Amino acid sequence: MSRKKSAKGKVGANSPSKSPSGKSSGKITKSYPGIAPLNGVVHPSRPPISNSSEFYDIAFKVMLVGDSGVGKTCLLVRFKDGAFLAGSFISTVGIDFRNKVMNIDGVKVKLQIWDTAGQERFRSVTHAYYRDAHALLLLYDVTNRASFNNVQAWLSEIHEYAQQDVVLMLLGNKADSTHERVVKREDGEKLAKEFGVPFMETSARSGLNVELAFTAVARELKHRSMKDPSETFKLQEYVNKEMRGAGCC
Ligand SMILES: Nc1nc2c(ncn2[C@@H]2O[C@H](COP(=O)(O)OP(=O)(O)OP(=O)(O)O)[C@@H](O)[C@H]2O)c(=O)[nH]1
Ligand SMILES: [Mg+2]
């Protein structure tokens, strides 16, 4: 059942460049080599999801969205490399992607994770990616009230551009920043409930719930694709159970 493809993150002439670490990355650099102008609007090219040197059974595209500075890139780096990008904040330019294959109950689920730029000037680039996304992780920063207030606008955007059945989860990031916190966990929970979206707090710094967020999404996507009617999967219930199991919250 497993497949192996030889091409490694290549997108023809619009190939994303490799990250400095040499790992598979879809970084679109400042000169926008992966962005092709179309009808006057810049549209990034998308690598086919099958381009990977890793074995997998099923593959999905996951997008990270949210205001600039909420920690999207750090969350992805924490998940992929288990490290925290401390130091000066380098805002993402355009869009970037990383692949990770997870083992979900014996099934190899490949996630192609797109890290979008939160800055307004890249919004048209991000819009072009929504329709291909199977799942969206919408982040806000618990130390930044404006990023929380903007969640509703992000949800409207998602509603407009993403597929109707996209898997969506709201993440309140930087939960480690106890002293700087201005958004209570209950506020995040309330908002998520209002919009019927699964929710949890995360920390790219400490690693809190980072693996869980991606695992929950991968499980939901795997469940949907397997279409086994005897099996039911409720994302929020799974998250709550796993968080309790880890002695969290
Ligand atoms: N304390 C703390 N700081 C974090 C966390 N995640 C990210 N940061 C910091 O927040 C800043 C922004 O993080 P990024 O991951 O670059 O933010 P981003 O959402 O990718 O921003 P854009 O690329 O501009 O959209 C950096 O200085 C990080 O070190 C976290 O969980 N806890
Ligand atoms: Mg970024």
C-alpha cells in the first residue's frame, strides 16, 4: 500500500528552495521564485502532494493561518524538528512548506504543511492555497489581544476561500507566556464553541499540545478518507481526552 516517489519537493521551474538545514522545505524566497503571475495577481505554485521521498499511505495538505507573529512558523518547526526558534522574529515571506509522515494506527499519514505569511501584503498568495487545503490550523497569540480579535475575520476568510468540509482547529499559541497573557483560555474556548470549531492552547516554546494538534488533524483526515462507518471520530473529544491523559489543563 505504501508508495515511494523519487521527486523531492520539486515543482518544476517553480521549485521551492531548500531550507538552510537542507531539509525538504518549500520556502519561497524574497525573489518569489515559486510565485507565478497570473492575470495580474501573484499565485504561488503548489508542489504536488505526491512529491516526497518518504513512504506513506495517504497524504493531506494542512495550512497554518493567523496574524503575523502568532507563532505559525515556530509551531511548524517545533512539530517537524522538535526545536524552538528563539531569538529575533523573522516574518515569513510568501509561503513555505514542510512534510511530515505520521503513523496513525499503522497507517502512514503524510501531512504537507503549509506555513503562510500572516502579513496583510501576502494575503492574495494565501488565498490561492485555501482551496487545496484539507485542514486548517488557525492560530492566535494569547499575549496579543488583536490577534484574538482577528479570529473572526480569519474565519470569514476561511469560509470564503476554503473547501466547505475543511478540517478546522483554533489554536491559542504562546500558552507558556503566563505573565504576558491577555487572552484567557476560557475566552478561546468560548469563541471556538460559538463557531463550532475544536480548540486547544499550544506552545511552540514548550511544545505543549503541538504534537497533539497535528495528530488530531491527521486522525480526523485519516478517518474521513477511510470512510469506515463503524468507526466514529470526534476531534474535540479526542483532543480533550488526550489533554486529560497528559495531565494538561
Ligand atoms: N513565548 C513564546 N513565543 C513564541 C511562541 N511561538 C512563537 N513565539 C515567538 O513569536 C515570534 C513570532 O513567531 P513566528 O513563528 O515567526 O510567527 P508567525 O506566525 O510565523 O509570523 P509570520 O511569519 O509573520 O506570519 C517569534 O519571536 C517567536 O520566537 C510560543 O509558543 N511561545
Ligand atoms: Mg512565519
